[in-house]
Amino acid sequence: MARTLIVGYGNPLRADDGLGWHAAQQLAERIERDDVAIVTCHQLTPELAEAVSQVDLAIFIDAACVGEPGTFRCEEIQPDSRAHVDFTHRFDTPALLACAQVLYGSCPRAVLCSIAAESFDLTEDLSNAVQAALPTLVRQVLALIA
């Protein structure tokens, strides 16, 4: 059973929004442990709450819409039942954690790792700024699960 869940999310066809997918692929190539599960998705949904509730650590990876392009950030996330939940693109990590807590009675330690995006153009390629910061993000996630 996985004790750590890594969720890379975003749109892999929209340049830097595909950061989560690129990071998940690199992490999957480096992590050979049965206690770590890696999933990708276009956006967070309530269906992830059960999987989140069953782990000790949840690591979310997404492109940030604000900040100097290429800036890496890693922050602890807390559940927030007051978070805006309309079950569309605005369903965020605090809302997902709150769903796990309310529906399944368990909420793991959670971390959001992000890189500020430079481009959301129609391409599968990351911008140079995000591509340059990706190794830092991967190293940080590997350190979190070590």
C-alpha cells in the first residue's frame, strides 16, 4: 500500500501548465518503491479524496499562475472546508484535503510544489524558465519522500 501519493496535475497541452505531468514522469523514472504512488490528472477532483485519505504524505505538483517565471516554491497545505468548491477548475488542494477529512476521516500531511509559469500557449513543451527549474522541483520531491 502506498504511503506517499504524488499528484502531478495541469494541462499537458498548454506549455507550463503541463509541469505536473513532466515532473511525474521524471519522478516515476527515479522512484522504484512500492510505497509511493504517482498519478497525473488534468485537474483536482473530489474522486481523489479517497486516495489522499489513505496516505501519510500527499505531494501535489502544479504550475503557479503568479510569480517570477521559473521560481520554485514548496509549501505545506492545510485542509480548508471554507475553500471555494464548485467542482470545476477552482477545486484546489485545501478543498481536496477537507473532502478527505470529512468523507474518510483522515487527512495526510500535504505539500504543494510549484514553479511559476511563463507560458500557457498551445504546446507540449515547457518554457525555458520552467524547464530550468524542474530539476530543483524533482530533487525537492525526492528529498520529501526520502
